[in-house]
Amino acid sequence: MTGALEFRDPDRAGRLVDRLEALVADTGPLRVMHVCGSHEEAIAEFGLRSVLPEGLTVAMGPGCPVCVTDLPEVDEAVALAKAGHTVATYGDMVRVPGTESSLADASAAGANVRTVYSAGEAVDLAEELDREVVFFATGFETTAAPTATVLREGPPSNFSVLSAHKYVPPAMDVVAGHPDTRVDGFLAAGHAATITGTDPFEGVVERHDLPVVVGGFEPLDVLLGLVRLVEDVRDGTATVTNAYPRCVSDAGNPAAQAALWEVFERVPGEWRGIAEVPDATLRIREAYAGYDARRRFDIETPDDDRTTDCICGEIMAGRAGPEDCPLFGEECTPQNPVGACMVSDEGPCRITREYGGRR
Amino acid sequence: MCLGIPGEVLEIDGQEARADFRGAEKWVRIDVVGDDLSVGDYVLNHAGFAIRKIPEEQVERTVELYEQAATGGEPG
């Protein structure tokens, strides 16, 4: 197979940047938004913002799954851990602060919190342990489909799922519709689209008259996606373009979708700090209610009394940047995060702290 | 959590495959990959699950896409 170098070739990158320069000279200043933590990581890691044309702003949207997991959802996981159950979750979630404490705090106080790499590992844990294992399941389509797959297989009876899974396209609608957010086009997340295909973005295009380009994660993939997006903005073309065809097809992965929608349904839910999104939180369907931790346990959580100056929500909605936050780098650091955006490897604040600011 | 990594399938055992991810070998689940897999195929892996078989011809085509975009050509 073609080596990674072909996706990172500096000569091609330079020519794509030249092409962007020429396009932006035509269009004038514009602001596009990506909706994926991995896009932000690629952009920051490879220093792409420093080579992009002055007039092209690439804003971060609600694409970090850890960051959009709502505070009460974290509180539920902490309450279950404190109640004596084993809580298994992805590594990023452990340090996300809840109202009173994080899972890491609960663990330090004696609760049983385990980091897993996959939904399958959480099931393995339930098979090994003679106690309740709750999988605190976070993330978008790419992690929700695996969670659905393990539930369909009939995991052991001491296994359950606390779902904080979310579905991306409706959140793009909310952000695009916000009066204070300027978005000229979306760079959509290639991996979520690997599951769903490009079809779900058609509605976003129609409702907001904006182009959507599905892009990959190698530096040249990101630049290619931006070139296609800026071309669409220049031409006034509001369509869905697939700039990541090696991983994404129009219809996506039907096997993964079948699992996803057999187990989950879309319900209204809060995306942390952003808004209640009408149909973008994934709840376990009645047929799998036996594995739903919210139905199995009586979960008592503290009252939500958010008083912090953290502006995570504004950042995730693309209305502010990390450096606009009064806590950034002062009270809030990767070692002592106040908001989820500073915890996750995909969090905008963490990435900005690690790789530097916009310019 | 959302890091998708391509890997080459080295061995298949039921619903799992051992794959080489740029030097690191790992077993991944292949029950939602949605395609028949053989040793030598490339898969996109996500949180322990292969979610897409990556067609070889599409990888070659990617390089063409870069070239077209760089030269201002229309996507083919």
C-alpha cells in the first residue's frame, strides 16, 4: 500500500497551500469549521494553520466527543463508581471534571474505575469480574457502532452501558443556525462518515445552503478538503463533496449502521455547554433496556450548579477560541483541567496548549 | 478515542483479525467491517474495531485527487 509519506509529501502540501492562497485571493476572507477533534489534532500537529492563507479561518466546531459529554453524564458515571460498581470507560473520560468530582477522583477515593480501549474490552472485564461492570460509553458514530455490536451479542448479565453517545450531523445544524456563528462551510469528519456515509450531510447542506466537504486526517487530506471547500464557497455551490473516498462512501458502512440503529435511538440531549440538540443523543432502545445502566440502577447525582468561568461550550460551538477564556493556562491546565476541553487529546484547549495558538 | 488508524491484516480468526498498524500489531474486531476480509487487506481501525476495508485502488486514487486539487482541476 502507498506509504504514509505520500499523504504527507511536503511538495504536494506546498502546492495545495498555493492553490488555497489563489482561491482565498478570489473569495476574500472566509471562515470554515471542522467538526472533529482528530481534524484539530492534525491541523495543530502539522502546523497547518501557520501555512494557511491569512484570510482563511478554520474554526473548531463541536467535534471533541469528550468535550461535548454533558456534566450530568459524567456525574452519573461518578455516582455509579461511588456506589461500588466497576466503571469502565475510555481513558480520556477519567479526568473530566463532574460537578463534585471526576472518575479519577472517585478512583483515588477507592472506587473501581478501569480504562478500556474498546467496548469489547469492557465486556471482557465483565466476564472476568464477579460484580457489576458499567461501560460509560462516549463518542460519536465511530464508537457507538462498536458499543451496539457488543450489546447485540448478548454480553454477560453483570454488564451494562451508560450511554453518552452522540450523533454528529444535527449538532452541525445547531451551530450553523446560531446567529452569532459565522460558518461559510463545513469540513465534516471522515471517520464518522465512514460509518454513516455522506448522505446525512445532505440535510445540513439544504437547510443552511452551505457546502460540506468530508475530509480525511493526513495533512494532505486536510488541505485537499479545504481546497474543495473553498472552491465550493467561491462558486456558491452548496453540495456535499467526498474528499476522503478511500474511507468514505455515499452510503457508508451498512453493517455498522444496522448495529447502531438496532440498539440506539436518537433523542434530545444536551451537548455540554453548546445547546440542547433535538435528536443527537443516542439512547439504548427498549429491546436492549436490560443492558441500560440508567434503567438498571437508581442513579443519584448532585445538583448541577455550574458557576465556573470555563467557556468550553462557547469554544465547542466555534464562537470563541481557547485563548479567549480567562482560565486558559492559568487556573486551567492539562495537569489541573477545569473543563473537558483541556482534558482530552482532542480538546481544543489541550491542543492549543500543547501545539500553540492560532498564529 | 476517535483516532482512526489503517492497518494491514496479517491473520484472521473468526470475528477478529491481527493487524499491523505501522509496526504495532494488535487484534481488532472485524464484525462490523461490512466486507469480506483476506490477509493482506488494509482496514481502518477505530477503538478496537475495524470499520472499513480500504480498497487499494482508492489509495492510489487519493494521490490523483491531491494532484487535481493542487492544479485547480475538477474532481473526477
